[in-house]
Amino acid sequence: MNVLLVYPRFPKTFWSFDAVLEMVGRKVLMPPLGLITVAALLPASWNLKLIDSNIRETTDAEWDWADLAIFSGMLVQKRDLARLIAAAKQHGVPVAVGGPFATSTPEAPELTGADYLILDEGEITIPAFLAALERGEANGVFGAQGEKPDVTSSPLPRFDLLDLEAYDMMAVQYSRGCPYQCEFCDIIVLYGRKPRTKTPDQLLAELEALYDLGWRRDIMLVDDNFIGNKRNVKILLPRLLAWQREKGYPFSFTTEASVDLAADADLMDLMVACGFRRVFLGIETPDDSSLLVAHKLQNTRSSLELAVETITARGLQVMAGFILGFDGEKAGAGQRIVEFVTSTAIPVAMLGVLQALPNTALWHRLEREGRLLDGDGRFDEGVQTNLVNFRPTRPMPEIAEEFIAAFSQLYEPRNYLERVYAYCCRLGDPPPRPATGHGLRAYVRQSGVLRGLLVMLWRQGVLRDTRWRFWRHLASIALQHPRRLDQYLWMLMLDEHFLVYRSVVIDQVTAQLQSRQARQAWSPAPEAAQDQPLATSLRGA
């Protein structure tokens, strides 16, 4: 059987890093790990072809070649997923769809036209789908009925199907699930609250496969909470460290973790020794009252500011997510987030507005309260620039105005340069590495990086009015903290993306606020204050 595995396009988001990818000659930040894992679950006799629509479109010849098309996508990809399903049907190709979006909303109109829905985790549902095909069934829905697979049965992903040169980072997964119960989070809905991990041998086999294919760049461990099962992580890391030493430290790692990482010095030191450079924290807000409403209790047990400082000092660069729009939120929440980010100097601070994701605890609560808005196409859950898809407890224009003002302030070029410099002065040094390992020389040797750095030096060091500040800070880091220079340059390059995305935020949020229909839908919940005048554009902020 000839099978197309097709990945939908992403819209422009905070994480798309388009301008940076263009500078270094890459097409996409990360590959479709779900699809290449599905590929490994399919019969070895099948002919497979992977097409990432973020790199190129599927040709007519490829549609004609295919006996079956398999799509997988997340919530933010639903519009392009609908386009791809229509294209497949136009060419007479049967369609199977799986992934987080289909699993969370199998009744979604974007899935109309799909012949097969493969829901939940593929280790359980792909075999059921294959059995139905063997029986000649022309359609079907395959779910796990609440069962979660043991991920030690998960196969080695088909990394060989990827165009490796198109991606800036590689994606690898160690665990699924998170032990916490944040009201707005869909991870525990999709993957459960009991973190399930692969064995050390499994993960090392995946790294070995990437090494053999010639990969030598960053790897994102896409776990939603890498330390959700600390016991197993502490078994893994010594094995990973030994592998890195044996291979000359070919990889550096980025991952996501909960803030309680800061309480475990041994764990942080092990991660840094293994080559972990960056960790994303879901801080959400410095307001304890909002954290309590959201059931993000783990963020209220100790100082968030101290947690960031502790993790930073150990040598892990903190990236963080922040949210506006929680129930009961007081005016000025956006500025309090700005003050927190400025105080901690976190360079990469994602800011978005709360959205109720399908079938989360927040979604069900708002549904009971009659506050969910109809999914009529105005609101795309998962895109950071889209405003709330429910009636908030304070005026939506007030929330949106704070969002625009906060994002504009955070990524104003001078503010960003000062924050990056301050952060690198606080960041702990990585351990010494062999010449083949991490560091500036290893960073520059990566294909495309030198070209990107030269473009960045020209734009920020010559063309812009912040050039003297740029050169002064760069010289200071190079002379006083040379082992942090690669991290510093990476953060400076990200400014090229944020300069563009800052305008995207302003334009898209302002356009939503100017929609009379949206303003009517966003009338505050009964306990909220009365609607405020339409927020003005803050383009000059």
C-alpha cells in the first residue's frame, strides 16, 4: 500500500520563529514527531512518504500515487487540516486522521470528510485501525476508551523519513502525562495524570538513531513535564550523561518542566551535566489568586521569582509562559507580568490570553455556567493572539489592551536587549565540554548559523539605533562570560522574530476588538464590571 503521511501548516505564532529560521536557512522549528511514530507502527511492507506542509505542498502526482492519506495535527493546525482533507478527497484518496485535535474534538466540522478517525494514543488504536482495513471496512472511529498504553511499547520513530536539513531542532519524547491538575490544561485530558516514561534504553536508541543519521543540533524533549516522574528521570540521566560523554556531547537539550524543578539541586545539576540548556516553565501569572482559581497550586507553594533565579543560577535558561484573562483577575495583571519578567529578566516570555481548550476542566465549567462562545470561526483556540472564547469576568477590551501593552513593552527592542544582557549575567556557566561538544565553536559550526549570525550582526550592530548598546553588551558577555556567549547570541537572534511578531500581536488583537460581533459575544459574565470603551491601538507603545 502507498501511504502519504501529511502534516498540516502552522499559523504564525510566538513559537514559529520565522525570521530566525529564514536567517539560518531552515524551514520549520521542529518535525512532526507524532506522524513519524505512527509510521513506525504501520506495516513494514507499506510504502511511506512523509510531507510536512510547513516545508512544501503535496503534489498532484503524490496524491495520485497514494492509496491512503494519514493526517495528524494539533488544535492550531485545524484550518489547514480541513484544507488537506478536502484536497485528498478531491483526488479520491481515503483519509485517516489522528492526533491531539481529532482526539479532543472528533465531532469538529474540520474533520468532515475523514473516513477514519484514529483517536487517543496510536500504540493502542493503530492496530485496531489496521485490523479494520484488513477486514475491508471503508470507515470507522478507533478509540482507546480511556486506556493508556505503556510507552515502553512505543516504537523507534521513523526519523529516516524526515528532511533533517529543514528543521532547526529535533523532537524526541521520553514521557507522557503530568501529575498536576491545572484547570485550563488539555495534557491531562489527552495523556492522563500518571506520567508514563520510556526506558533509558529506548531513549538512547532514539538518540543513537539520530546520531547515525548525522544530526548534531538541538533536541527538544517534548514532554509536557519532563520531571513529572522524578524517580525515572533520575535513573535516565546518568545513562544519558555516559552516552553524551562517549559521543563527545553531540546534542544539547531543551524541555518543559514544572517549577518544583527549582527545589531539586541534584536534578538540575544532572540535567546541566547531560547537556540540557533550556527549560520552559508554565508560570502563567505572578498573581496567587489567579493561580488558585486555575488550580495551578504547585506555583503557589514557594516564590516563583526565587524559582526562576535558582534554575537560572544552575545554568538552565528559563523560558516561560504567561496568561491573561483568568476568572476574578484584577486590572493591571498585564503590567504585573511585565514587572515579574523584568525583575527575573526572563528573555523568552510567551504571553497569551486564556482560552478554554476542548474537554478541559475549564471548558466543562464554563459550559455549565453558560459562558462558552459558539465555535463560529472567530476564535481559534491555541493561537496566542486570539482572545478568549468565553465570556470573561472583566471587560474583554481591558484584557486585550493589557495584552497589547504588555507584549509591546516586553519586546520593545531596548527592553529586550537589556533583559537578555541582564539574564546572561545571571545565568550559570555550562560545564566545560570537549571541542566537539557545546559552546560557541560548536554553535557556529552548525549549518546556517554563521550566516544567521552575520545577518543579525549587520541588522542589530549597524542598522538599528540600538547598535551601541548592542556592541557594548556583546563585548561585556564575550569578555566576562565567554562560556555563555552561544546562549547570548541565540537569544539576540530571537529578537528578529519578536520584532515582527510584536506587530502581528498588535494587528490581530486590534482587529478582533474592532469586530462589533465579537464585542457583543464578549459581554462580561454577570459578576463582571460593565464593558469599557473600545481599546485603542497601541502601535506606538
